[in-house]
Amino acid sequence: MNRTARAIDFARLSLPLVLSYAFDWIVFPFTEQQAVPLYLLLILCIVVPVVIIPVVVLVFIPGRAVSSHGPRSHTWAWKLWETHVGWLGLALSLVTVWFFTESMKNLFGKPRPDLLDRCEPDLDAASDYIVGGLSVQSDTGRLYGVDICQQSNTDRLADGFRSFPSGHSSASAAGLIYLSLFLASKLGVMFPHTSNTKAVPTETRSCSSSSMATSADGCKVQEHRANESARARRGQAAAAPLYLLAIALVPSGLAVYISASRWFDFRHHGFDILFGFLMGVLTAFFSFWYYHMPLRDGTGWAWGPRSTRRAFWSGPGQMGYGEKSLGLANMDRRDVEMGNVADATTSGGRAPGTIPSYRPGS
């Protein structure tokens, strides 16, 4: 009976007890000097990527795999295209995350951790501003209207209700994670991979004890071929140098620091920061995949331009917007960033995935 009574008493007190800590979530002081103010955020997430992208393209594009005998104008057209697409992806990432972040801030109106310091509530006449809450004798669990605030700076007060999600976190991830992906693409930083082939061919399994008795030499030949195949596959890929990986991860580390600063500046709750950062990561990956070839398959290049016949509309039954989707896979084509190139499948037996060189006289 005593345990039951205690459980009932605890259940009755649990809600007010929990609500008594609600004010603790928003009692942090207002930080005048932020670690990453808005102007610095804009520089780091917009200006820095906008400058780095063309510099990287100027140095690394088109790369050593492409023949250097083509016209110089084609090379510069390619560089301009890669820069253009790099900026498009960055803009798509930032604009998308800005739209969703600002919309959700205005929609939810979640208080910031420093709201009470911004509010400067009129505690002497607090009872005049009660708009709801629990029917208890103490101030715990009561809901007060915003009119209780004596803050004369209306912009500062209104910004105190824009905690979710964190704009610094979402913007830093959208801009700097995208920059990390761009650098990884151009620097060749990716997980090593090979084609989906087995290291040991299945036909070697036929070398059972009975078959080895009759054709031991044949089984040894098969095993030798299997080992050679495994060694050949092992040599198809290798990990990129660690210094290149470190360079590609620098923007991501900066994004993490910017997000963390919103915690120790008392601007956002932990969930606000994590949710905003996740939004930025998703938009960064989406924007990168939208304009750039996959890291594992694209050899560091962006997708080509749309076909002139499908610049604004493809329609049902069509295979995308590229020149290849027009049934021109076996024909030469005019490419904006490369000029006249021969298709890889008709380049004199060149292996799939290699880079076409400029045609003589083009």
C-alpha cells in the first residue's frame, strides 16, 4: 500500500516537477559577442566557397587524363563550365536550406535559451499576463503572454522566438559540406572500389578432391588464374593520400565548429543545432549529386550541359536531358565544355570509362 501511495503521489507531482525546469531552458544570458556573427557566417559559407571553386577548377581541370592537343579555347570553355556548375550546386544548396530554415523558424517560434534575458519580464505585475497553464498556487506551470516583456528592442525580442532550427548550423553545413564534396571530387578523394567481380572465379570450386585426382594440373592452372585475378583486382584501386583527405575535410570541420558555437553562445538548444545541421547535410549532398557525377564514377567532373533540343523540357518516355539520351551514343557530338569529341565507345577500342581525347583537326 505504501508503495502504491508513493507511486500515486509521484505521478501527481511529476508533471509540475518537470515543468518547474522549463524556465531553466531559457534563462541563459544574452551573448553580445558571438563566436561566429552573421557577417562572418556569410563570408565562410558563401564567399569562401565561391572563391575556392574557380581556383580549384583553374588548377585541376581538365586533368592529365585528357589530351592537351586540343584547342585552348575548348579547355577554357571546360573550366568555365565546371566553375559554373560548381556555383550552381552551391547556390542550390544554400537557397534550399535557407528557404526551409526560415520557413520553419517563422512557423514554430521556439524560444531561444536566452529568451528571458532578451524579454526582461515585468515580474511585479506577472499575474496580469497569465494566459494559461496549470492550476497551481506557485508560478510553476503558468504560461505568460509576450506582453510581459519590457524589451524595447523589438527585433531582439522577436529573434528570441526563432530557435528552431539553427540557421547557422544549416547554412554552414549546406555551404561547407558541399565544398568538402567538391574538393573530394576534384582531388580524387573517395573510398577505393573496383568493379563488382569476384576475386576467385566460381569455376575454381569444381576442383574437388575427385577432380584433382584426374586433372590436378588443370585445377592448379585454374587456381593460378584465380590468384592472378585477385591480385589484378587488388591493384585496381588504392586509398588517396591522407593529406588530400585532410584538405577535403577542413570545410566540414569548420561547419561543425560553427554549429557548436551556437551551443556555447546560448543561441540554440541541442536539438535545434543537430536538426539544422542535418538539413544542411541533406541539401549539400542533394545539390552535389544534382550537378556532379558520383564520386566513385565521375572521375571528378560535373555532368555535361543539357541537350539543345531539351533545354527546358524532356517529357515522358525520354531518358533525361543529355545528348546521349537522344540516341546519339554512336555519333560525334558538340559539347559545350569539350568541343568536338569522339564518343568513348567508338574511340578505337578504348576501354569503357577512359577519357576521350580531342579529334585531330577539331
